[in-house]
Amino acid sequence: MSAPQMVDQPLEGHFETVVAAEQRIEPRDWMPDAYRATLVRQIAQHAHSEIIGMQPEGNWLTRAPSLRRKAILLAKAQDEAGHGLYLYAAAETLGVDRAELTDKLISGRQKYSSIFNYPTLTFADVGVIGWLVDGAAICNQVPLCRCSYGPYARAMVRICKEESFHQRQGYELLMTLMRGTDTQRRMVQDAVDRWWWPSLMMFGPPDDDSPNTAQSMAWRIKRHTNDELRQRFVDMTVPQAQHLGVTLPDPALSWNEERGSWDFGEPDWSELKQVIKGQGPCNTQRVERRRAAHEDGAWVREAAVAYAAKRRAEAGAGGAGDHRDEDEGAGR
Ligand code: 3HC
């Protein structure tokens, strides 16, 4: 166990003032140990989700129905990889190492989003993931652009712009399928039926069962509670479902005039707990796949380290101008 943090009053005061004034805490600023640990936990979980999140849709890359759909899907998966990298870089500003975070993911010591533990059974799932899962991600992540920790907030700005493209490509794909045959419309409805509840669970447990929310909100890491964001998502999505012509699989869904919001049913929280514990339909497969990809990529990491060492040695031995030809050669 690490020694308790010695609290320097002026530093702590400065931290509190910066957070209260909606300014940013930066990597070299003093911060409470627990604030740092909370950020590492959340940012690492978020980064892992982006990386694992490539798998369900990656399943359809070789089977996309046209070149256009394949190019869109490929671009989306590459965006997710980029998001993972920005987020690992943000986590590293807090003093953790990306290799250590990856190791924690593949050994089951760190979490990733529950949503990526469900299978993608048809190509309509690609559209529904874009519409619902990326739609939920946008609801959850736009407020994180105002998070109190600078590197996380800045990473989220670009991520959210790209998520918005992901959401639109999903909706456009579904609109196309809905204009198609009866079989295609049934495919969309089936995918909506399977992804609706898991999408609501993405926002986390209900507020009265969310141990981290109160402190994370006080530190302005989270800007809204899990239930607030879930409600915002439902209110945003119901009219989109109506426009699309699909039924959301919730008999309790009804407009509440007084609240100016949609009432909706209770997700199956025991299912969320099971999935978070690693017992969802695809947990084992997802982590195994990530582990295999990490192991298969060992030679790339070794080559990058060897190349960096060679460049350092050359820089020590001669002038910078000597490197140009060799650098270009290495890139070929
Ligand atoms: N899946 C897996 N674990 C979850 C979860 C979910 N959907 N929801 C909550 N949890 C975990 C929490 O991590 C926490 O675990 P821990 O304390 O053991 O680490 C526990 O359940 C209790 O939940 P809390 O509500 O107290 O936890 P948080 O305050 O951290 O809130 C959160 C959870 C809302 C997911 C928050 O961490 C968050 O906003 N994270 C950033 C966004 C993120 O990670 N999104 C994941 C999806 S990324 C994505 O969608 C990619 C896109 O391309 C589609």
C-alpha cells in the first residue's frame, strides 16, 4: 500500500479553486491521489473500450455488402483505434504506462464497456451499433469535453466529432435497409431488439447503485449522473426510432407530459452485473482476441524500440542531417 498523501494546504486550495472555476487541472499540477486514481480508472476503461470496440464490427469487415460499406466500416474501426491511442496517451500524462494498462486489460484486472460483449449477428447490427451505441457514446462523452482534467477533456473534443460521423453512418445504413425488402426491415428490427437494452446499460448502474458518481461529479470529471444521461439518450432516440419506422422493445415507453420526457422500463441490472463480471456472451472471446493481437504485435513493438535505439545511437555519433536517407529507407 502506498503511503498516505501529505496534503499541502495551498496546493489543495489551488486544486479546489481551479476545479470550482471550471478551469483545467494539467498533468504537472498538484492533484489528490484519489482524483488521479479515478481518472486513471475511467480513462483506461474508456481506452480499452475503444480498442475492444473494434472487434464486434470488425467481424463484418470482410463481409460488408459493398465497397462503399466496407470503406466506411474500415474508416470507423480505424477511428476507434485512434481514440484508444489518444486516451492511452491521456492516461500516460497521469504517470501510468500504456503497456501496464494493456496488461491489466488482458489479465482481467481492468474493465471495458459492457456493450462490446454482445455478438454482431447480421450486417444490420453494424447500423444499429452506429445509431444506438455510438449515439449513447455521444450522450455520455460530449459532457466529458468539459471534464476538469485537461488532457482527457481535449482528447474528447476530437473523439466526439468522430463519434458523430459514426452515429450518422449507422443511421444512414439503417434508413437504406428500411427502404429495402421486408427481410431487410425484419433484420433491422431484430438488431434493434437485441441492442436496445444493452445500449441503455452502457451508461452504468442506476444512480443509487453507482459508487463513483458523487465524487466524480464533485471533481467535475463526470458532469451528469448515469441516470440523467440515460434519460437524455432515450429522449433523443425515441423520435429517431419513429422516423426510422422501428419499434423500441420496451412496453413501458410512454411520453410523460409533465416531465417533458419519455418514461421507460427498467433495464435488467443483474445482466449488467454479469457482463461486467466477465460473464457476458462474448467476454472470453473479446479478451482472448485482444491478448492474441497483443502477442502477435510483439515484433512490431520490438522493432520500434530497436529502431528508436538505433536512431539515438546515431544521433550521439553524428549530425542530424546524416539520418535523412536512412529514415526514408526505413519508411519504405
Ligand atoms: N461497462 C463496464 N463497466 C461499467 C459500466 C459498463 N457499461 N458501467 C459502469 N461500470 C463499472 C464502473 O467502471 C465501476 O467499476 P469500478 O469502480 O470497479 O472501476 C462500476 O461499474 C460502478 O459504476 P459507476 O457508475 O460508479 O462508475 P463510473 O462513475 O466510472 O461511471 C461510466 C461509469 C459512466 C461508464 C463512466 O466511467 C464514464 O463515463 N466513462 C467514460 C466513457 C466510457 O468509458 N465509455 C465506454 C464506451 S466507449 C465507446 O462507447 C466507444 C465508441 O466508439 C462506441
